[in-house]
Amino acid sequence: MPPPSLGGRPRSILSAAPDETGGKAAERPNGPQLGHAVDNSADGTELPPRPFNSNETQESRQPHHPPLTEETVIEVTGRVVANPQAPQGVEVVSPEIRVLSEPSRRPPFDLYRPTIPATLPAVLDHAAVALRHPELKRRHEIAAAGVKAFRAALDSRGFTEVHTPKIVATSTESGANVFEIDYFGKPAYLAQSPQLFKQVLVGVFERVYEVGPVFRAEPHDTARHLAQYTSLDAELGFITDHRDVMAVLRDVVAEMAQAVELRVPEEIPGIDFAEAQAMLHKDEPDLDPEDERRLGEWAKTAHGSEFLFVTGYPMAKRPFYTHPAPQDPAKSNSFDLLFRGLELVTGGQRLHHHADYLAALGDEAANHRDYLAAFAHGMPPHGGFAIGLERWVARVLEVPNIRGTTLFPRDLHRLRP
């Protein structure tokens, strides 16, 4: 099969490179034999120049090269042949280059350097160009691979992908602040999660998932919080309890990890919240970042695992739809999954009886009448989870600040670009 075209120009693959392809000029440090390189931005393969020959003159070495500045967009006509001395083992023989677009200024920092020679604020301020740096580009390719694996894992398990509203009439997550907007003269809110919708849709499809943005108006100015992030949500019916959800999550994360050559144990180790508190010598209703870090170290030392389930969180710290533990109603059938010492996933079993929701919501039940209608007409036992995509990539690549794994982050201070 020939390589797919891009805007009428064929994409190149090294095993069957076309005679014509699109790309960009990119500066590279000159080695002892190789000079200026040409990037094919269509698929990321590099089309290097032919090696300098000591018998050639400067003019004969690159007879068809016009003067090029970094990030010039070009069309290259030539033949790609094998050369073990060239980058990626290939070279372009006698390339003819036609300039399609010239930059009017240089990039804000050198894009050809192996590491990013700029601070995170500078990278984010100049994201439109900075994202072309190979390291930054790779982060988002890993994000795309994670989403692809997430979808494939759930598709193969009978889940249906859904798309739910991001403008809602009421808040969807208790305890999370909301962004209020003007909706044709009426107050409305940006959705904090698809939680209520995906539960309702379990009554339709039994197993659903969604990939989409969520919005949290929480005034956190930390390396692990965003006002908008991408959530990988799943919900499934006909479960016994939260452990069925954890089993599905383990398999989904394993497929996402496989895409980046990570290993997930066949059985992820777990610890009860009360046991974790005792180990940490604390008595708190939740874990703080330092607690998560210490538990991650313990999981690595005691179990050789970078993943750890924490179960049995207090009901007081969980949303109203959380199912209590039958043996101890003060505890919940919920969990967090820690990855390398950071909360990556939150999930659990949900309530499914209409009467239980009325009791849990009390006077607030009227505000959730559309949601509760599904339970008034019968719902199976169900549960689900949500994975933060940006946190996943940050942990995989050990990027210290989650903004570094977000294309155009929105946080307490940043609304541009």
C-alpha cells in the first residue's frame, strides 16, 4: 500500500520513500561529515543531506539548496537511499528544494537542541512554536498513544464510546468548584466530569466510556492541578462491587502501559485506607501529596510495583453517589490508583437504588431530578473510574509539572495562548 498523502503531497516512509515530499528545514549541529538536515514534518522521519565528500567543492555539495533558515517550510524532490553514516541510515541524493513558506523571525529558542533550552513559563508563552521541539512533541504523541490504547482496551471489552454535554445546569461533583457561565441569560456551568451522564448511560448501554475535557474552578497553584484537563472516564454495569471495577481498570492501564513499554503487575497490590494511615502514623480523612509519595515508595519496595490501589476511603470524603462498604457504612467501596507516588485514578462502586439516592441527597434531590429519573426506573449495580491523561503522561515521562504535558494549559493564572 502506498503511503498516505498529506495535502496532495505524499508522506515518506523509509522503506518506500517517494520522489517528492514536504518538510521543514531544521538546524542540526554539524558532525565531521554531515551538514544541514531536512525534517519531514509529515511523519517525523528525517531526510538528511548526503554526506560531504572531501573531493567536492562547497558549491557541488549542495547544488540545489537555497539559503534556508530554521523552520522554513519546503518541498523536497530527490531520491532517498540507504547510507549507514547518515542519520537514520538514509540520505537524499541530489535534493532539489522549493521553499513553500519562510519564517519572518527565528524561534524563541533553539528547537534542534536535544533538551529544551527554556523555562516552563517561556515554553508555555511560546507554545505555538515551542511544541515543535521533539521532546515536547513526543510527550503528546505518548498522550495520543495512551488514548488510543484506552479506547482499544474498552472497545474490546464491549464498551460504547459516548459524548456528553460540557455545559450543565448543576454541578456534577460535590466538593469541586464550578465555572459559571451565562447561558442565554440563565446561569449554567462547565461540567466538572461526565459522572452523572455516564451513570445514566449504563442503563442504556451497560458499559460506556468517554474521552473529553473537564473543568475544575479550584484555586490550586500546584504542579499537579489544572483548571481544564482531559479525563478518560469509564462506567460499567452488573458488577458485584468495586473490585470488579478495579480488575477492568488494571487491564486498561496495562494496555496503556504497553504502548510505552511499561509493565503493570498481573495483580496490582492494594492497601486499605486505615492501614495506610497507620503506616503513615496519621489520622486524616484523606491522603496528601506527601502521603501518596511515601505509599508509592512502599509499594515499590515491598511489592516491586509502581502501581498501588488504596481502598476503603471514608464516606465523608467521597461524593454522594458512592456506595458504602456493607460491613462498615462509614467506609466506602471506592479506591484510588497511585502511579509512582501520585494519584492517577479515582473510582469505585456507585449507589444504584433510587431510595438510597433520596436519602443521600436529602433536600438536594430536587436539583438532580433528571439524573435520579434513571434510578427511579431501575439501574444495575455499577461502578467506574476516571484517569487524568496529563497526569498519566507526566508520570510515564517523570515530568515534574503537569503543565509540561498539556498542550495549552489552563490554570489559576494562564488563559493564553
